[in-house]
Amino acid sequence: MMSDDFTLTKRQLGILLFAIGTIGFLAIISIDLLDVGREGGIGPAQRIALALMACLAVLGLTLIPLKDDPA
């Protein structure tokens, strides 16, 4: 992976984007659930971040079936 001729494939990029989107989505939800001293629930900025993380995960899922073509 650290070689000079390494190329990221579409499958690797898809897995990476899916992982980032899923972990980000779960992190935003867990931060809201663990912050019990604060009132208000999920605000507009969190909704936008959740939507972006969900879109990132879906984009990653669409790239995974494209096999080992260079990204």
C-alpha cells in the first residue's frame, strides 16, 4: 500500500466511504444519546450531518460492485 505504484481501486474506495459514513452516522447518534444533560435532541446541524453521512455510506455501497478498476 505504501509503494510508489499503488492505485486505490473503486472497491477499496467504496469500502472506505461506506465505513466512514457508517461510523460517522453512528457517532452522531451516540453523541446525542450519551449527552443526557443537554436538552433539545437532534438539531438542524446534526440532521444535515446525518444526511451527509448516510449519503456517503450509500455512495460507498454503489462503488463496491465495480470490482478492481482504478478509482
